[in-house]
Amino acid sequence: MLINHTPVISNNRGFTLIELAIVLVIIGVLVGSFIGTVGSRIDTTRRAEAISDLDDIKQAILGYAYSSAGPNLPCPDCNITAGCIGGTKNDGLEDRRITGICYTDTGNVPWATLGLGRSDVWNTRYLYWVDTAFANLSPSFDLSSGATGIIQTRVPDGGGGTTLENVATNAAMVVLTYGKNTYGGTTADNSSTPAIPAGNVDEAENADGDSTFISRESTLVGASTAGGEFDDILIWLPEYELKAKMVELGLLP
């Protein structure tokens, strides 16, 4: 019997190194794209949550004003950044002297006094500035009181750059979250967050403790824009909104 010794040629072969490298590059691109998309969605979701929380804080502050005997807005809770002599820092309670006067106009949102969470979605305490004319009990504000908070934004200057323009000049209070970068803030466990980089002048304005604040569109990390990288989010309460409601409720004549 004859036996056929003709070799069987197999068409099965492994990947070459070049083919494997191409596959790995494709997988890397797909994974990177997926991670980037997920990261972007997380950032968008957190900013939306922060904006919603800011509105809740505003409503809590208004509820405090409407129910107080003052009438008045709450005082800030002293923090380790702004500090104050005599008040208790970072306990969530408003720091008010026995005379009814606020220890400071800038600090944390008094979250314990208002029955709120102690920090934002990035684990950083909310900054709270208040015109003390609207927070002090002695004397309490009335219809003749004027608020001094200034809110600015950046607009084109007609020459290819930008200039700061007032959005409001009568804010009675401002609440601010330092955003994802947390520059200049205080964490929930009372540690300082990273310092504000030198180029972030608009964020520096928001953290300097005065009555002027910047509100504008957020920018990407590392973006070179007028005013520097920016991801602060803030809300404010115009004095007329506060006074109108107080009159409606019979708390102001």
C-alpha cells in the first residue's frame, strides 16, 4: 500500500510584530477616547450638581432671612483662609458677636446653621461673602440700606482682547465654589487647597476677601485666556430681590 507523504501546508499563522503593534495602537486610541469621554461626562455632571447645590444654598440663606427676627442674612463661618479674631473657625456655625455684629464679611457658608452639607462635590468648602449691613443685627437693614457687592464678567474690548464689565453692583451676598481645581479654597477637613497660580487673576480676585467677584465661562485646564484658567462658579443675591421678598412677607415696612 502506498502512503502519501505529501506535507500538509497550513494557512494558519500568527500575527507579526507589526500587526500586533497596530492592534495595540488601535486599542490604546479606543481606550483613551473612552476614558476622555467618561471624564468629560463626570466633570459636566459635577458642575451641574454644584450649580444645583448653589441654588439650594441661596434658598437656605433666604429661608434664614425670612424666618429671623432681624431681619438679616446669616454671618459667615470664619475659615482658615480669611480667618477672624474671636470667631470659631470651620465649625459650620455663623460667627456673630454677642452684640449681633458679624465677626467677618468673608468665610465659609455656615452650613451647620443652615442645615446643609459642609462641602461641594470636590470636597471643598463654599466661600460666602455678605454685605454686613444686611447681616448685622444692630442695626438691621431696611429699605434705605444699599448693598456693595460687585459682580463682573469679561467681554470683548473691540481690539481683540477683553475688559471687565459690571454685571451687578448691588449684591447683598455671594456664594462661590472654587470648582474642580479647588485653587485658593479649604477642604472639608480644614486643609488648604493648592494656591492660585500667578496667571489666574480672575480666580485670585474671587479669593482675595473683598466685595468684587468675577463670574464667567469656565476654561480648559492649561488654557491661555484673558484672566487665566477659570472654573469658579458663583451665585449672588441682589438687594432688591431680598428687599422685595421681605416686604411681601411683612418683615420690612
